[in-house]
Amino acid sequence: MNVRPMSTRVIQMIENTNECFIMFSGYAIIIFSGWIYNFEQSDVDDYDDAPELRYDLGFAYLAMLGASVAVNLILVIYEIAKFLSLVYK
């Protein structure tokens, strides 16, 4: 995150937020797959893919998605307001 290709600091924050969310989404794909082992079960032969855990992790993913969309919208509205204040000054 040391490279700053964007022109303003706010647009760079949007880019960094989106990159972090893409990275988190990549981990979520693995989490929502059948690779999550049910640790409460003692017998390894009778595998259960822990649907309750994936359900709970889905709500955490939705919270992160909502936060990412909210941050993007707030920063875009901020940029529009800043531009309009310069134009109509």
C-alpha cells in the first residue's frame, strides 16, 4: 500500500478500502466452501461441514459488505460535495 497511483488522498482511501474488501472476499470464498471442519465433532470419519458456522460467518461477511459499500458511498458523496463547493464558490 505504499504505491499511491490516485490523484487525491480520498480516492486513494477508496482504492485501499476496495482492495482490502477484495482480499477479505477471497478468504470468505474459502470459508463458505465445504472446507470448514466442525470442531465440536470428535469422530473424523463422520464429517459435517458445519452449516451453523458458515451461516454465522455469512452475517459477518454481510456486515463487512455493508461497511464497504457505506464507506465508498460516503467518500464519493464527500468528493462530489467538495467539487460542488469549488464550482459554486
